[in-house]
Amino acid sequence: MPVKLAALKEALRDGLHVDNLDRMIGLCTDLLNEGGPRVPLFVFRSCLQYLHYRKADTPVVAGAIESADRKFVETASRLLDALSGGGSGTDLLPLLDELVGRVLSLPASYSSG
């Protein structure tokens, strides 16, 4: 599992474009199928799926979208670090809450219309 978590973190650094979101969703699914920590991986994958849904067919990346992406990546990176270190539920819950908050507060321009 640590190898796939490392691959997921590397993919996160490659950005939140649609093809890379597909890649990260697949890695999360693989980790879930291998018995990885279910709740954080499921929440993370669900956030990625939502970003994918919102980004599909978005023609131009605006400043607000870049800012939202950067904040999401920062939070997701901390979550993956915690998972790699075997973080406990009490460590992960605030990160999961922040990650979901990042997705729920996306600007209106973060969609295909």
C-alpha cells in the first residue's frame, strides 16, 4: 500500500486536470480494493470524483480555479502524509473535514456551466 500512496501523492503534484483526476481516482480504487483505510480513501476518492465532474468540459482555468486547486492540493497532500504515517482517526478527521470543505466551497466558475 505505501507504494500506491506514494504514487497517489506524486499524481497529486501533477495537478488536477481531468486525465490526472482519472488516474488518482483509479489509484484510490486500487488502494480501497487492497484493504487500505476505507473511510479516508473513500472520502478522498469522492472528492476527486466531484472535482472531475465539475471540471469536465471546463474550457479555461481562471484565477479562482487555480486558487481552489492549490488549496485542495495542499490539504490533500497533508491527508496523504497522515495516511502514509499511519495517522489515527482523530488525526485524519480534521483533514477530511477540511478537504470536504474545500470541495463544498468551490467557486461558481469551477464548473462547465
